[in-house]
Amino acid sequence: WTITVNAYNSSANAKARVRYRLATWLSTDAAGTVIKDWTSDTQAWGTTNPGTPLSITFAGGAATLTAGDALILDMEIESNTVVTGGNYTMAYVFGATAAGNLLMPTTLGFSKTTSTAGVSHGVYTYSGRHRASSTDENLAYIAANKHVECEDCHNPHAATAGIHALKTNAVSGTLTGVSGVAATWGTTTNWTTASSYSLGTATKEYEICFKCHSSANTNLATWNANWTDVARDFSPKNRSIHPVTVALNDASRTNAATPKPLAASQMVAAWNSVGTQTMYCSDCHGEGVATPAAQGPHGSAVAFLLKGPNTSWPNNSSGTLAKFSAMTGLFCLNCHATGTSSNGVHSKGDHSGAACVNCHLLVPHGSGMSRLLGDSDSANMPARLVYQGNKANIWISGFTKASSPTGYSKSNCSSATSGCTTHSGTMSENW
């Protein structure tokens, strides 16, 4: 370590010297590790302002700092060997002509602990790739230059205070002025991605996500082969979606059988404006703690960046596959009510012992079937969307939506899975 400081005493008789101490101060507002305890330097000071530029080099003990910790350098003036008594001026001097600083050792090490269970956008791995102008950072540039920097999701010149309100997908103050991709689904076909994209200023949160996570990014599969095309996942033309792009009763949802939304009684109070409400991607994905310092999908120790009081999926909090009879900690419970308000199918017969992912998709963004169900014998259903990537884990091979949550019978579902052989017949839906 090296301390650089200017100091002077009005007379050499004062014998002023630097006395210093270096320690850490914890983010909890408490004293940390002493790196170098109180030590007196022996260098003589000059007698005129701004004095003598002193360079004090010392070795200290080991210390580890975590995010939010600080280094505290304490400096005193020591004068305990005065040659002749008297009134003297002794001072440290700081200014344009009297630089003062603390230089860290060149061997200082930095490390980052990463949870193997978690995920982040990895902003710390990219620097200098973002282009401020959408003329420079167009879709071709994004696809050819994989990156995510703070400015890709936040505009420091246009952002205002305030996070988004529930039941809307409109950009919040913190996302104002950010570029995004508007999608057009110019087809009536079930389970088809957007037909065209337009880069501009985002008005919906999902448009920011579409820049990288949809087929607007022509290198989507190259960036990560496990990613899904969210423009297809959330297409209004799908038979079922979470309402990220449009509300479930929107006129564009021509392939969705009625009733399109769940009943209000099947949702928790905060999400019971069924049919008209929309949502953010980050209503599901975000920081994996109850009270994060920063809202949004920056990073988390929780798999899939899941957020909320319940973060377990597809397992329950006990680590076994979630099912209607064992749902503790299940992520879906953050929004979906259970018990008597749930779909009557879940508690019928052997269904309460079946895993959620035996009927529903592992990636429940949207589906070519109603109610985010899978279709085990459909070539159109991507295996990536089902548990373990194995279509055999989906037991359903056809479905007919009932008119109410309690209106289901065996004739609404077909399955060739052992144990479900009583479910057969011609269904109105296949993927």
C-alpha cells in the first residue's frame, strides 16, 4: 500500500509526523478487519505550505471485502519529540497542487462467487459493445455482437423513478426511453413466431426482451441453444399464453377456445382482473430474494430467475416434483389460487398424485394447447418445452376445454399413458 499526502509544520522544531491506520468498514456499519494498525512514519515535513509531498509505503495484513464494504484510512498528526516548546502550525494539505491518495497493492485480487443453481444477465462480462444510437445498434448489430450492458435495458437520460404497476405491460419509469422490438404476428396459425419485427423505442416491457430473446435475434440459437423464441411462446395466436403480449380476451386471440382466461376465483386477489390484465416478463423473472435492492431480472441464485415468495419449479420446496397433493413453495402459487378455487381436474381421481409437468409444460410461457398443456404425440411440440426434454413425460395427447373450471370429465382429455387408458376419444385440440 502507498499513501501519498502533502504536509507541513511551521517550524522544524515541531517534529510533526504522519500517524496512520488502515482498516475495513463493513456494509453493516460496523468495524471490520485491521489491515495496518496505528503506525508512525519517520519522514520530516517541510515548513511552508503546501509542504512536502510524502510517500508512505507499507505492507498490511490480509482482508476480504464484499459488496458494500469500504476501506477506511485514518490519519493523525503526531508531535511527541518537540525540540523546543512553542505554538506551531501543523497541517495536511489537499488540492490541485497537493495530491492525496491511497494506492492499492498490485497483488490485490478480485473474485466473484457464482451459484451453479442460479443465473444472471452477466452484465459484468461485457464492456463497450453497446451502441447508444439505434442506427448503430440495429438488429443486425445485436445479432452479430452478443452483449448485455446496463444501457441495453435502461436509458440513463430518459429514465424516471418508479417501478411498474401490476396488471400492465407498459414500460415503467425505469425503462423509459429504451430501445425495443415491436412484433407483428401476421398469421392466423397456432404456434407460429412473429412475421416481422420493428426496432424503435419500447412501449411495452416485453419489447426490450425481444431484442435478444426472440427470433428478431437471428443468432438466437447460437447465443444459447436452450433458449426458446419468446415471440413464438407469447404469440397471441397460440391457444394459451401468459398475458405478456396481450390480454387473454384480446380480439387477436383467434385460436383460443372460450373461456380464454381462468376464472377470477382461480387467481389470487392481486391478479384477478382476468381477461383484461397484462403482465411483465419480470413479474415472474427477477431477483430471487423477498426484498431485493433492485427490481428486475438482473441475477439470482434461483434457477430460471424465478422471483416471489415461492420460487420452486418444477419441484416443490422439498425437492420432489410438485403435484396437487404436494405444492409447498411452488412458484405458480404466487398468482394462482389453490384448493376449492382450483380447476376441478386437479383433485379428481389419481390426478392429485401426478406431477404438474405430466400435463403442463416445463416452460409455461405459451402453448399450442389450451391451459399451457402439452401434447405427447405431436411433432409440432418442441421437446425443449417439456420436463427433461422428453415428450414421454407429458401424458396428454389431446384435449377439449370445458366451459367452466368444474365442468371437466374423462371425455375432455385423451392419453395413451399407462394408468390413463380410460381417457380416449377424439378431442377438439391437438398441437
